[in-house]
Amino acid sequence: MRPLHRWVATRCLLLLLLVGAVITGAPRPGKTAEPSAAALAALDLAPLPRAAAPAFTLADLDGRALSLATLRGQTVLLYFWATWCPYCQKELPATVQELARRYRDRQLVVLAVNIEEGRDKVRAWVKKHGLAVPVLLDVEGEVSGAYRVTATPTAVLVDRDGRTVARAVGTRSWTSDRAKPLWDSLLAPTAR
């Protein structure tokens, strides 16, 4: 085969492989793998369109601003909650905090986004319950509105590329054996 023909044949083969990967949805190097439908169903998570997560910047309990954009490259669990929510009172200091601890070395960030409550009230609750995950204050409810939060707790998963993955309304077994396939797929190393 002549060099020019070999070059054309090689380029055509690469193009066919690329088109095949796009059509079949095969993960591309450097991109987050999508969790399987079974992994989402195991926790009763509602899949979301893989679109850019609504951008936001919120203050933490010390008044420091944190932007979702600064967390690109990490998987983020946005946990929308309130101090008056009995389900949040049980799940946040136990299961959600354990999830953050268990997977922090694998680039999972859990953000506890408090909805429409004041700094002093939230700070007192956090201190009483020994909460160690970052707490953000959505005092005006703009971020919870952008994520269409209508009940607490609501959790939204954002992949390391900044795209929404799934939503959960109500409590979940975030650290159970059933949840392991979800975290393994979302937190798998990527070829970058």
C-alpha cells in the first residue's frame, strides 16, 4: 500500500471509531462515565438530562464565597436541607457526612446547601450536630429555585464535568452496599 493510501485508510478508520463511540455512547477519555440505569435505580434516583448544572456562588458559615465552578474535576453531591426538616436532621449528620468522609479521597465533594435560613440559626444547628461537611447558605432561595427544589431533603448529583446526573427527593442509603456501583462509576479515574 502506498504511503498516501495508508494515511487515508488510517484516518478513515479513526473517523469510523470516533463516530461509533459517539453513536454507542461509549465514554470518551477524560470524561465522566455515566452510571448505569441499575446503579441509579438501586437508590431510586431520577436521572437528569446531562446538561450543565446551574452555576452558583454561595457564602459558607464564615462568609467565604464558594462557587460550583471551582469544583470542576470533582463529583459533587448538592444536599438541599433545612434545620426544621426531621429527615435532614437524621440523614445529614449521619449518612451524608459518612458519605463525604468515605469518598473524599476519590474526589467526592458534599455541599450541604441550607435553604432560606439565617446564618446564626444554621451555625447553632451545625455545632449541635457536629456537622463537618461544607455548609452553604441559600438565604434567598435562588439556588434551590434554579435546581427546582420543592422538598427537603433534595440531593442533586453533578459529575466532574459540571453536568447534572440525577436527583433524589427524600432520604437515601447513600453509604449502603446498593450505592457502591453508583459511586464506583461516578468516581472512577479518568484518562486525562
